[in-house]
Amino acid sequence: MDAANDQRLIVVGCGIAGLSAANRAVELGMDVTVLEKSPKEKRGGHTWHSESFRVASTEADLEQYGYKFNIDDYSPDDFYADIMSQTNGRADDELARTIVDEIGPTVEWLTERGVEWDMEPLNSGYTVARTFFDGEQLVSALVEAAEDKGATFEYRTEARELLFKDGKVAGLRARTDDGDVEYEADAIVVAAGGYESSEEKRTRYYGSDYDAMKVRGSRYNTGEGIEMVLDAGGRATGQWGGAHMALIDSEAPDYEGGANRVDGYQYGLLINNDGERFFDEGEDARAHTYAKLGRLIFEEPGHEAYILIDDSLTEHMRATGPGDWVTGDTVESVLEELGCESPTEGAETVEEFNAATDPGEFDPDSLDGNRTEGLDLEKTNWALPLEEPPYHGYRVTGGITFGFGGAATDERARALDTIGRPIPGLYVAGNTTGGLFFDNYPGGTGLANGAVFGRIAAEESAEYVEEGQ
């Protein structure tokens, strides 16, 4: 090996989990080095491309910083119930409870570190508590805050192997532009993201066509951080075949397309290349369906689907591109221009849907109970007939955000071995962990998970190192 560096704490990864760990650790007086696999201009992992936290309405007081929540009646218990409901009761209870209890104070703490927020919902249909941010601003602010207190950031540095002495973490070996480097440390926080950007791992866990799925975030989240923890005796946990796969614009780039939002689909119809509906668009609010809908769309013929609305719904739609809406005088012409392989059948599906509707008052901000009657696949809310031309359509596909498998931890972010014992000096946070999300994902919870457990990992690391002196 070419060099050796001595640091009290090493943080692997520069997304929200790693940045939260680094900032909290330097506050506690630790010497911190952050190792980031990407080049500096691509730092931040998926966080750079993200935009929202889920928070509880009563948890954070940000008015002293000039922010006021536009959120009502969403308690920590409500947040917890949403996690458990959306994961079909499979989420680790202690991890879920820790997030909902700690996210308010954590958001306030992040604000003190210079993170800026947009408290207004981006569009109608957000029936859960969200606060929005600019990923580039958040990453830059937290890097600057950590550097101001003495943290060091090293880029194009890929952590590959954990080193131990007498059964305790002693450092790690990393690959750099100058060759292998060995870093000594008293504690390590692995916050290196997940495995979703690896074509090989997407194929392994999701199926043969998933090498072609678009990645919404960083191309550098290819799973080596997880492998490093498991190779050191950590336990694999979570739903390895599950993932946050969102509905996104079909023209999004293969990597780093960001949030790539297409909002309001729940008010219209989703048609596949056979001209058929395949999903109850009104099942729930967007924040509770978009993260599973991407996979459903990707499993449809051609890996695509088409959102259809009539002119009355345009004010409730939002798409951030790079694709464009297609407009026409008939449903069939819109589907044909979008590239649907069965536009005539699609138009017939819309006619059948219209005949099955009998809506009362439309309420875009709640589950309004407007449903169809008599269809094989009913729409259970917002079932409005599409009958006011011109008609509008948008072509969508599925994009992966992060996988649900990872390394096992406890509620104090300690890495656990295959027996369930904490591995001394090793902490894991963010999407490197597993055990929290299954089947689906409550929108905005991933960033909350990383921020909360990154901060906790630093606090536990400081206590561990102090006790060992």
C-alpha cells in the first residue's frame, strides 16, 4: 500500500447520511475524514438529485429561521402508521419509531447547518407532510459546514475493505487515483448508498431486463459499501428484490435524471401498449403509490405507459421534463402520437371507463371516494370521465431510486453481525442499511432515514471512542 493516514472517524459516503454523520461528529470534537467514491463535481450521491423530506407537523420549530410549515395534523404516530402501512407491516419497528421521533429535531439541526427549505407543496395532491429542498444546495451547505469545523473530504476514493484489530474496527483500505491507501480509524460510519446503480445487481435482484432501467440518482451507488460491511461479518437484511422504483419521464437520461417528477397521474388514466389500464390510479395519494408504480410500469409491454387526461385536469398536472405533453382532439390521436402500439384499443378503454363513472364533488387533496362501478379494474378515487377535449398525454417509464436490501443495524446505527451482536466501532446509515422498506415506500422517508441515522451514528461513534480511551 502506498500511504497511511490516521483519523479518529472515517465516514464513507457524501450523501445525506454521510454528511449528517460528518457534521455531527465534528461538532462533538472528532477528527473526521469523509471518503467519497465520486469525483468532487458528482458528490452527494442520490441526495444531490433529491428534493423532499417527510416530516411530522409538530416536530420541528423552524420559525426562528424564517420557515413555517404548511403542514397540518400529521403527528409522529401518523408518520409511523404510514411507514408500517406502506411496508405491509414488515418494517423494523425500532428503526421506524426512531425516524418518526427524531426527524423533527434533525430537520431543525440541518437548518442550523445552512440547509434551505421550501415549505409549500410542489403541486396539489400532497396529502402527507413534506418539506422540499434543492439537493445541490443541501449537499454544498453541509459539506461547507463540516469543512468549516475541520472535516476533510477526499474524492475519487473508494472504500473496499474494513480492517480490524483485536476484533474492533481499526481502519479501512481504499482505492484511490494513487493506488491503495490504508486509513487508520477508531470508528467508521458506512453511508455509501445502495446497489441500485449496478446493472449486474439490478439484473440479479430484479430480473433480466432491469439492466435497462433508468437510475434517478448517482451512477456511483453500486453496492461496494454494503459488500464491505457484509464481508466484515455484517448481516444482510431487508427485501433484496424490492426497491423504490418511481414513475418517471420516458425521456429521462439513463443516470442522474433527478426527481424527474410526473405528478397528477392519479387524477387521469394510465394506459399500456396494449391499450389497457393495469393499475388503480386512485388507490392512494401520489406519495403512497409513485414509488411502487415505476416497477409496475416497467413490467408492462415495452417498459412504458401513457398518462391520459382531458383539458379539465391540466391545472393538477406537473411534469419536469425532458419530455413534453402531447395534445390532440381525440384520445386515439394522442395515444398514436405518444407511440402507443394500440391506440384504438386505448380509446375504447377510455370510453368504457367514462361509462363507469358517476362522480360527485372532485377533491384533489383527499381520497374523494369518486369511484367507478362495473369495471374489471376499478378506479377507487378521483374517477372523473375524460370527456373535455383537447386531450393530453405523457409517456412514462419506471426509474429506480434505491434498493431495499442492505446491512443490518439497530436503532443506534450499530452494524450487527449474523448473530445480532454489534460489530465494535462499525456504524451504518442511509441506504447502505436494510430492514426498513418493503414492497413500497412512503415518499420522502428515505432522506429522513439517512439524516436521522447519520446523526445518530456520529453520536454513537463519539461515545464509543470516548469510552475506549
